[in-house]
Amino acid sequence: MNVISIDKKAILHNYVYLKSLKPHAKLFPVIKSNAYGHGIDQMLQIVKGINFPYVVVDSFPEYSLVLHHSAYPILLLGETLSKNYKEFDLKRTAFAVYNLETLQALAVLKKKLNVHLFLNT
């Protein structure tokens, strides 16, 4: 059986180091479920108290966990099923939009929301 250890001190040191390189840059932690053995809740506990513009997730299930385990605003990078969009807390969520289909699915909500457009130029 494998054992995974999370070094809170190392993670926080890395954050401080990256901030020192570009003090005015905005860092967005990408929180992944069981990425390399790390759970979302455990990682959220480590970064708790650090002011991030968004915590970034890839999927609706990851989003749901972050929503219930933190008060951070959330940026959804990955695509999701159109039916899921009505389940999001639009005041705490921003969406990465890669294609017209996603934009159209969000438009159906007829709500004010935050999007990050990905443009391939």
C-alpha cells in the first residue's frame, strides 16, 4: 500500500516564493481531487486564509467539493454538461469559455455571470 504525505510547510513556502518573484501577480491555486494523492479538502485546509482571486477546479464534482468546503470564489476551467450550469452558485463562480457551445449554454441561464474567454489567435 502506498502512503502519500502532504508537506504543508513546503506548499506554503512555494506560495511565498512564487509571490516573491512577481509580488503584484495574482496566483490562482488549482485544486484537484486526489491529484497525486492529495484530496481537495486537505489542500483547502492548507491554503485557508490566503487571499486568492479564485480557486481553480476542472470539473463539476471538484467544484461541488470546493463550494462546500471553502468560501473562495471558484473558477471552473473544464467543460461540464449543460444541465449542470443551473446548479452553480453564480455569485461565487467564473467559467472558462473555450467554445461557442459553452457560451450558448451559459446564455440560456439569462443571469449575470463571470467568464474568462480563451481565445486561440
